[in-house]
Amino acid sequence: MTLEVHKDWQKILRDSQEDPGGWIEFPNGLRQYFLFKNEATGASIAILDFPKGVGIPVKHAHASNQAMICMEGEYHYTDSDIVLTPGSFYSNPKDHPHGPTMAVERSVLIEFYDGPHYYDKPSFHSDDTYKTTLTD
Ligand SMILES: [Fe+2]
């Protein structure tokens, strides 16, 4: 069962590569591809693609519960010394401070939120990238 689910995610990742216009590009090189958005609740599922050396630069919290599956790479939560590698599952309760983070290698993560990502625009978002998170 687990292996079959992983194969499904691998297919979703391949399909996303065939839709280059669907990716949101951040100034630091991070790319985000939304697979699902619930406009009413702010819940979402997205692919995150961090280049090597890029991460979220500050400790922060989310306005909803967050979970991630690491598909590729090595993604480091530098303060708590948690390292995600392919197959790792990470969850982060609403309002729990975490980060900063750093992609030790290019890292691809599937990210789930059960509601809005943030209460207010964080410092690492521009107006353009923030509006994609359904926090309005
Ligand atoms: Fe976060």
C-alpha cells in the first residue's frame, strides 16, 4: 500500500513537470505547484521544489496544521536539527514555531495544509507569492 501511494506521488511529480506554466516562482528560486486548493477553507496540497542552499530563512508558525512528505533531497530544520530525506513524513501543528530551514540538496516536498497557511504575510513572501496561499 505504501509503495503504491509513493508511485502515485511520483506520477503526480512527473505530471507537474509537464505543466511548466503551473509553477509559481519565488525570487529565491523556490518553486511551488498547487495540486489542490479549497477556496472556502484555505486548505491546500502543493509541491515545493527547493534548490540546494535555499530554505525558509526565519522561525515562523502557520495558521493551520501542516504536513509534508519528502520526495527527493535532504531538507534540514536547522534549529531543531530535523532532517527530511525521501520517504520522511513531517507534521507541524497549527501555531507551532519552526524553522529556519535549508535544503542541503535540492529538495522536493509534498505539503498539506488543513486551512490558511499564515495569519499575516511573512517576511519571506512578496505580495505576489503571498496571495497564492489563500490567506486573504
Ligand atoms: Fe513552515
